[in-house]
Amino acid sequence: MTLQHVGKSVPRVDAVKKATGEACFVADITLPRMLRAKVVRAGIPHGKILSIDTSAAEAMPGVKKVVTGQGCSMLFGTCLWDQPPLAVDKVRHAGEAVAVVLAETENQAEAAAKAVKAEYEKLPFVLDPVEAAAPGAPLIHEKNGSYRRVEYSVHPVPGTNIFHHYKLRKGESEKGFADADVTVEGEFEFPISSQAPIEPHGAICRFSADGSMEIWASNQAPFVLRDVLADMFTIPASKVRVHIPYLGGGFGGKSDVSIEPLVAYAASFVPGYAVKLVLTRKEVFTSALVGRGMKGRMKIGAKKDGTFTALKAEMYFADGAYGDTGWPVDTVAGHNCTGPYEFPHVTVDVYGTYTNSPIVGAYRGYGHPEGQLMSSRLIDRLARKLGMTPGEIMRKNFLSEGRQNALGQVIKKSHGDLPGCLAAVEKALDETPLPKNDDRFLYGRGIASMMKSPKMAANAASTCTVQVNADGSAFVNLSGIEMGQGVQTVFAQMAAEALQIPMEKVKSYPDVDTQFSPWEWQTVASMQTYRGGRAIQDACGQIIDIARETAAKVWNCSPSLVAYRNGECVHPNTGETLSLGRLARGFMAPDGLTIGAPLGATGWYRVPGIVEPDPETGMGNAAGSWTFGSQGCTLRVDRQTGEVKILHFASAFDVGKAVNPATARGQVTGGVVQGMGAALMEKILFTDDGVAKNVNFPAYKIPRLKDAPEKQTVVLLETPNPEGPWSAKPMAEHPIVAVAPVILNALRDATGVEFTTLPVTPDTILEALGAKEAR
Amino acid sequence: MPVLNFTVNGVPRTVHLEEGRVMLSSVLRDSLGLTGTKVGCGTGQCGSCTVVLNGRAVTSCTTPAEKCEGADVLTIEALAEGGVLHPIQQAFVDAGAIQCGFCTPGLIMRLYALLTVNPDATDDILAEEINKHLCRCTGYEAILAAARLARERMKK
């Protein structure tokens, strides 16, 4: 049957509400008896709390309560319980909360927050992850190693700042390097950056005298948040109700938990009141979650013909003051740092370190851009060393059917067509000849390929409920969070396809409420179309089965003989039909007698067979699906100003099936520009005193329209993938993964300079060009 | 308590202002419940809070409320009065220029201020205006396309 809805660029179902300002975000919500919260932040990166004087603040107009961490024994987490909701006896980063003022208005809370006086004994601090991991570094957590944790997955080194050491050992890399004719190696840095969704984080929490609590939050992980809060306050999860409205961008920075435990802790002191906190932009930088923060080195060995023999890498992550959201990033960086290539021998060590900086969490594609920056830059260097093109090296080593990745997983054809992606990018770039350098401009071209796995909890699943109404319309509910990526639209497309009814009859509500919405692990790892789509197929399949059973009873025949098409059951002989609407509440005869079950079903999907990586080898079936792609660009460097203009950026991903080609393109164009920001602009800087300093726009520069590439080409390949719903695969984070190495490879081509540290700003370029001329 | 008298979306309003620093964005959102205007940075850099003040696009998060005495303010809520989208709004929907939607109302209001006065604004002028806004989702390609589409439709 030809597809009616899947594969069509239908308009987004949420677009009208967002164009009119109707769409509701957490900051737009006002509850009865609502207090506003303002947070007092440490302001120093590391110190013992000597005293906190709240008396002046408490006496100020409108102030209801000032909450500190004094006496708080709670630690929250999902796999590593190392963080209190606000600082208790010491502060571990400058943005850490030390007190929360609750007042009637925001202005009153802000004024009172300034009146809170905290005294500290300053402690030596460390920001650099390599220094943090070294002996003698200031110890940030004395209890590292003894915190409650999931022991199979999180591997701390007690007595150090290393709270997680992930190691990957495939084959014997020493032997692999002995077999190599040539090696390349380098040191790289991917600095701490902000996901910078335009909507700042917010939460509203209310405790009731009956022992239950409710929270409204800008959060990608409502069920994780629910379980964390239930654990923290030792109340049943059934008494914690989480509501999620629209999210104004997430990019991972709103996944797991961030500010919610703080808001909930403060709200627990004023039961009956709702407590609302919306972060300032500055706090988004200093006190929510940030991303990346990697320093690493990598070495690749190859034969003369370009065949890889071995890879060795070390990565150190400045994961900030607490580690629960950082450790999976570290593990994934290790899994994926090889890029989409086969290496027979791999040795990788990743160290997640406590540092006196903001907490690192997920950021679009987490772990992948950090690790693959290194491999993709080194491949470019290796190509020149061997007198080959980077494309030739890539083609020689691409993961393809039957080859084995670093985790030991055997690649299937359905994982995707890397040569096809690379060819598409080369073709797009070759359409315009590379201009010749002139007095003003240098021109260059760069290329890289990528892979991305969805790192997930092994038990991660999506569930979907479908309810058919008497008019034949249907509710489709999942708990995939709509944060811009367009899940509501593809959910409706897929449900309409599965039920064979018009899209106008399907409604998928964006608001998630853990009391009523079906359970979902969380909206991360680009899994909603893929995993959610399979859950939709399951639920809709059940609906059709129930309808056919009821129709068979009406017609007194076997259900297997009843056909289903276009939203109707069809009689095997007469062609008579019974619509879904007619069967929605069972079939009712003229006298009212009703038979058959109502048309409601719950479907689910879990990527099968996922395990946590083996603690010794780091290998195993730890990633359920792969998406491959290639990207390349042509750029221009202004010799006078050092400014970079990207003339053309081309991307090709094997997405299995583009469920909505227009929104898929939007994911790519947006991801490329976000990645460009990382490559050329973005880095959180610290003062000599260890305090983040460029913590607002434009001091922290993210791309504007005029920074964006002049032209983008997006090619979506569709290799059949029997595991995906209508063949679809994850693809939303992927466009960011290879962008930085593509740009740095092109800068190498243009300038002859090997850049290895992000971001490559105009000043960096001018300095490098000057140094080159001086030689 | 200071009082502000001004006109919002054609309706005369009187609002009592809290002591201290009160911005237009907060009056619109907190006092008048017009939450279509978004606040993304509080420093006029992201453009999400853009409204039209006396015919000009301003960032309402940096516009002191007391400076709005007697002013005429238009917010995103004024554009689809009666449930029919303004051509700029419809262009954003049709061009696929909306992802998370947080920056959308501000962009639409800035283009409204521009295109109602200068329906022949060049591509360069459109780009200049969009460049005053931050969008983290789309990569801007579709936003520029929406602005061109809106310009074309508003001429008809």
C-alpha cells in the first residue's frame, strides 16, 4: 500500500499555536497562591560555608521564607547520588545555590536575595579536567567512591576527582600500532558550552498537606524527574505528579534533572503554596546544565594503503561540581570516538572528573561531537601524510555490513549507507568549484563522516495509548516532549498512517502529565520517531485487531476473514463496512445491546537486547541503533579580519525513512548552525577567580542569521531499516556531530594551520596566520 | 504605587506598577496576562520579547514600563484577532519557520513593524531585522524564507 501520511512534508501541528503566542511554556503558567523564588548563588568556585545570615532578608517586604541547605541530608540522582538540592556544608562551583528566597513578587524576592549574607572559607579550586584528575588536585568530593551509585555502570576512583572511568579495550592496540606503517596523533579541546535554548529553564512546584506534590517544569524527562523527586522526598512515585508544557528548546540541557530538586526542596517548606522559579539567562549558563568540556588526545595507526590498524584515545571531561548527568556523556564519548570506521584494535580511557565549574549534562549528540572531533581531524591529517584524499581513507575503513565497531557489534546493511552519504556530499560540494585564493580571502574545503548511537538506559522504552472516539477520530498519547523537533507532528502522521484515517482526525496532545500520560523513559537520544513510532504501530495494530474481532462477531465470521482498510472493517463477502467510529464503544445494535471491547489500546516498544557495557572491556550491545552520515563545507577566511564565512555546507544522512522531509531538513539546517557556533564562537570563559564570566548574550556569542552558511544542501538517504517504523531511524541530534571537524578540516585546507581547539575565533585565526607568515 | 496608562492591542489599560524596576515585558505578561510575548535573556539580545511600541519594534524586556505612559503597544495577541492568522503568521507556518516556537512571536512582531511600514523591504533589510533575533533551532534558513513569503503575500 502506498503511504498516505508518512514521508509527506505536512505542516507542523503545533505551528499555529506557536505563531499566535497561544502555546504555553512554563514561564507562562500562573497558579493560585504562587510565590516567586530567587536564588542566592555561591559566587566562589570552592569553599566551606561558615555562615549564612538570612535574618535581614526574612524581614523584607513580601518575603515568606528563606531556605538554605542547613540540615539537609538529601542527595539526589539517577545513577550516582552525589548532589544535594542546594549547598550544605561547602560550595563546589560559583553558580551553586546556597539559599532560596520565596516572596510574593519577583522584585521582592530579588531584593531580599541581595540581603542574604553568606561567609565562606575559600578552598583551592580546579577547572581543568586534566589537572583535576592529577594527584594533589584539590579534592572536590571527599566522599567520591562512597556515594550510592549503580555499580555496574559508574566507576569512581576514590581519593581523586575521577568519579567515572570508562575504559574500552578491543583487541590489543599495541599490536595494532606495531602493524602500522604510519601513525598520526594530536591533542584536542572541546570547551564547556551552553546548549542555550532560547527558553530559560523554569519550574513551579507545590506540596500539598496530604503528602502529594506537583511540579510543572521545562524538562525533557518527566518520568525520570518524577522518580528522582519521589526518591529524594521518600514518597511514592504515584504521589508525585509532573506536568510538562511546551519546551522552548532543550538540546539535552533540560534532560534528566537540573533545577527541579532545588525548587521542590524550597517548596517543601511552604506546603500549600506554589513556588515558581524561572532562571535568568545568566543562571542558564552558570546553574542549569552545560555541555562538552573535553580535553583529549588520540593516536591512529594505519597501513600505507590507508587501512586502519589501531586507535588509542584518552579523554578528560570537566564534568563540573556533580557527576550524575556527566557520566553517561563520558561513556558515550568512549563508545563513539572511533567515528564510523572499523578499527581492529581500540584502547580508550575516558575520565569524568569533578571540577569547580557548572555541571555538564547532555548536549545534542552528547559524547559524539567531542570524540569524533579527534578522529575526523586525524583522518584529514593521515590523508595528507599518505598522499590520499580524506574520502579515500574513509571509504577504505567505513563500517559496513559484517564489519565490527569498537563495541564489538556487527554492522548490518540496514545501519546505513556511508559511501552513499559521502558521495552525496562530495557531489553537492563539487557543483561549485573552489575559488582561488586572492589578496583578501583564503578558501578551503573540508569533509568528515559521522555515526551516532542512541545511548540509553537498557530498559528504556516508549509507550503509547490510542483511544478512538465515536466519530472515528482518535487520541494518540505518548510522553515524547515537544521541544521544537516536531514529535507531535510525526506522531500524528504515523498514527494516521497506521489507522488509515485522515490526519485531521488524529490529535496528539503535547502536554505531558505523569498521572495520565503513558510511561516513557525520556525524550533524548533522537528516539521519539523511532521508538515512539514503533509504540504507535503496536497500539494502532491492537485497535485494528479489536475492531476486526467486534466486526467478526457482528457478521458471525472469523476475525481473520475481516479485512481492514481506510478506517473501516470490511465484510469478507458482501463488502459491507463497519467504521472505527461505529465500533469505538463496541457495536451497538438498534435495541441498544452492545458487544465488543471499546477501541482503546496501549502499545510499547523497547529496543531489544541492550545491555550496559562490560565493566572490564567496555564492549557489548550497548547501543541499539546507528545512524550514519557525512558532512562537508566550502568556506572563506578573511585574511584581514580572520572572519570565516561558510559559503556552502552540505549534509547527507541515511535516515531510513524521512517521516516528514521538511521537518527533517529543519533538524539538519538548525543542527549545522548550532555546530558552527561550537566550531567558531562558543566557549564559557572563567575569570582567574574561577567564576564563569561571559554569561549572557552577546558576551557568549551564538550564531545569528548573518553568521549562518550562505547555502545548505541536505540529502536524506533511505536505506530500508526493518527495525524502524516505516523504516525510520534517529536523526535529530546527528547534524551537529561532524560540523566542527568539517569546519576545522576546511580551515586547514584554507590556511594550512592545524586547529585542534574549539572555538576557532577570528583572533585565533589572525594569530595563527601571523605566526605562519613570521616563519 | 505608580500607575501606567497606555493602550495595548487597541484597548486602554491602567496598570499599577510595583516599586522598583518594572519592564514592559513584565507588565504585559504578569499584569495583563499577555504571555505570547516571551523573555529569553532579559537584556534585549535575543529579541523574543519584541513588541511594537508606537509603530516601532522594541525589546520589551529592556523597555521600562514608566516610559510607556500614553503609548500604543501591539503584541502578538493582536495579530490573529478573530482567529484568522496575519499573513506573517501564516507565512511562518507555511515556510516551516517554527520549531520550538519560543522566538517566533518576537520575530513576527519585528517583521510586522517593518512590513506594515515598508512593504518593499529588500532581502538585505529583512536579513538586517532578523539578525536582531536569536533562534537556536532552525538555522534561520526557513525564517528568512518566511519573511520573504510574508512580504510577497502582504503586497497582494
